[in-house]
Amino acid sequence: MSSEVRHLVDSGQTYPVVRLAGILDAVTAPLVRSILIDFLAGQPEAVVVDVAELSVRDPATVSVLSGLAAEVADWPGSRLMICAVAEGETWNGTGLPVWPTAADAFAALGAPAPGHFLDLALEPQVGAARRSRQLVTEACGRWELPGLAGPACTVVTEMVNNVVVHARTPMTVLLGLRGDTVTVAVRDHSADVPRFSGDPVPVTSYGGRGLLLIDSVARRWGSLPLTGGKVVWAVLEGEQEQPTEVSSVGMAGHARG
């Protein structure tokens, strides 16, 4: 029997449900990861993964879901639930919550908080950074975290300008609120990921100074490769201070203590 996986996204319920059908094995596990990570790049608050019609040929491959959960823990930090009607025990090895029905998963998740997740589509043109800062400032005010407006504006400005100057593709700015943590992310359609080493580089180097500014204000930041693009993200916590002037340096991922 040949391996294949099909998927259907149902966004008309309390939380989106991604229904997977077919065979899960070493061949299709990477496809399952790609399907889900591309969907998670839209920053849903939570996702229910319905595996009722997904037959597991190789039990070890269910770890694709636990690996995915670890990969997206910092961003977007979406809660992942598994809906497995007949083979719940098979999926318990993922370490993720497993529920018999989607309704049970929804009940466990509780009521959604749609006002805590915002997005803005932008073209790579002059004025994009200004519009992104307006969104950030308004969101931080609405979320009663005015102290994060300055750092978050610094982050989104650098991310958006990198897309305008280098990627030159349409982009989506994504903002999220979880407790007193604000996430800032920009999704574009270029696979070229800026790299940060902490070593001095010329001011004209791709992303050099901008990434140092992001590093100076973000608690954690990094990038997430996608099919046909990437997301660059940053996490800001609490009432952070404004960034100080920094000298230039030269993003796979970084965390601050």
C-alpha cells in the first residue's frame, strides 16, 4: 500500500480543526509536519488535530507531533490538541493532550480570545513599517501593556524593513498576547533567513544592525522555515525598557536569559 496523507482544515468551529487522513509512516511524517507548521504560521490560538482517519504504520512516527509542538513552543505557542476516536493510546506517546472528540478538546481549551491575536497584510513598499508600528502601538494600548509598545515597535520596524529591502515580497505582520507576553512576527515569501552571530559586521550587511536591535529588546527570537517562505518572530515580556543605541553586528534563533 502506497503512503499518502490528505488534510482538510475546518475553520468554522470554536477552534480550527485540521483533519488528517491516510497513512502515517517515515515517508509521510515530514508531509504531516509541513502541513501543520504552515497552518500554525497563521498564529492560531489553538489547533485540534483530528487523526481519526490517519492509520499509523510506524508507531515511532507519531513523535512528529511532539517534535512539532516543541518547535513552535516559543512562536506561535499555539496549543495543540489531538482528537483520536479509536486509537487514543497510539497517540499518548506524543505527550500532547488526546481527546475522543473535537468537542471534548474545545471544552478543555475553554473560550477563545480572538482580540488577543491580530494580523496585518502589507506590501513591500515605503510606509509598511509605519503602518506596522501603528498596529503595534494600538494593540499594546488596548492590551494595557504600554511599556512594550516601544520595544515592539523597534522589533516590527526592523522585521518589516528587512522584507521591504531584501525579501521584497508581500508580508503579514502577526501580533499575539499571552498573559503579559507579546509576540511580534512577520511572515514573508522568501526562504532567505537572516543570520545573527553577535560578531561585528558592516552597517550595510544583510540584517546586521537590525538583528542586534531585536536581540537587545526581545526575550527570545528566531525564525521558522515554511513552504515557500518563513516567519521571523520575537517574544517580549513584561514592562521592558526602551533599547539603547547600539553598534552594528551581523537569525537562526536566540534566547536571552
